[in-house]
Amino acid sequence: MAEATAQSAFDVTVELACFGVNGQVYGVDVLQIREIVRWQEVTPLPKAPSLIEGVIDLRGDVVPVVDLGVALGGAPVEDSPKARIAVLEVDDMVFGLRVALAVDVISAGASAIDEPPALATQSGYDAVRAVVRRPGDTPVMVLSLEHLLESVYRSAREEGA
């Protein structure tokens, strides 16, 4: 019994907000989320990197918005009543992430969290920092928001060259 208690003390639980994009479920640590707002029209930002769709005015703050579908190399997120903008904060930088829908908030223990497959990471794929197994359901890909921001920076450098 004491062994089970000691093990559970080290089994850290992570809360993930889950979003749907192009048929896949992605998760973000809830500690990085400021809020989730309904989709609103985005104002284009002239000469911005292509991954920045534009900006929104969120209660007096101008927030850049990145379409998660495009950032992951897929189709853009379509306008729909279920579309959302997840307002995130990473390294003191605030930005919005356009997603097709907010799915759920899940708790994941350390035993359910795996690293991405070695084949993917060794070939340079780093958009996902972890995979959460869910018995009877598809895995949740935990996004690396730092990688996402680096993709925006990289697209700006490539477009400026």
C-alpha cells in the first residue's frame, strides 16, 4: 500500500485544453491559455509573416492570430460557429491560435504521456512535444508552442530573403 502511495505522488497530472483541427485533436497545457473566445473576423496585418493570419482587438489588446491548420502544414481552419481562437501566452508573448473547435479539457497522468515516436523526432519533426494515450479514443498530440512560434519566425526570415 505504501508503494502505491509513493508512486502516485510522482504521477503528476497535466491539464490539457484540447482543440480539433483537420480531424485531429491537439492539446495545450491549460497554464499557457489565457482564454478561449468565439471566432471573430481577423484584420490582415500588412507584410506580416504568412503564418500570421492577422490581428484581433481583444478588449483593447491587439492580438496576432495564427491559423493552427496552416501552421501544421494542412488546410486552413474554416469559418464556422464552432471555430475558436485560443489566446495563449508563451515566454511573455501573447497570440491567438485559430482552431476548428474546442473539444474538452482532459487530465493526463504521467503514465499516459509518451514522447513522440523517435522516427518523427529524428527526422526533424518537433511540432508535437508529447502524445497522450486515451484508452478507447484517439491519442491527443500535445503541441510544442515554442516550435509553433519558431515556425512563425522562420517563415518571416524565409519571406524576407
